[in-house]
Amino acid sequence: MTTRRRSQADRDEMTVEIGYALLSAFFLGAVVFATIAGPAAVWHLPRAVEKFLVVAGVVIAGVLAVIRVIHVLWHHGNRQP
């Protein structure tokens, strides 16, 4: 942690990095959710299986999205001088 004042360029860079982290996490979460829960929307499966696939998709996609945000921001923080 540093106590130096950040320039406008540093603040803008961090804003862009946060936006990238959130956007890439959203995309990853959407792809993972569609992959896991997609069969429930396409095929006629038993109700319990459909519910399990949707819940599993939401949980796994959410966890991976959070991990993605942490990963991107952690690496950005380590690149700073």
C-alpha cells in the first residue's frame, strides 16, 4: 500500500481495469451458465434435473465470475510499480 497521490491517468487506468474485470466476469458467467443450464432449456428433462441444472449453473457461474474479477484486479495490482 502506498500513500502517494494518484494521477488522473492512474485513476482512469484503474477504472478501465475494473470495467474490464466486470465485463469479462459477466461474459464468463453467462457462458458457464448457458453451458450448464442450457440442456434444461433445450430438452424435456425431469423437473428435479432441470432445477438442479439451473441452480448449479447459477452457483458455478457466480463463483467463477467472482474469481475472474479477483484474478484480473490482483494481476493489475501486481503490475503497478
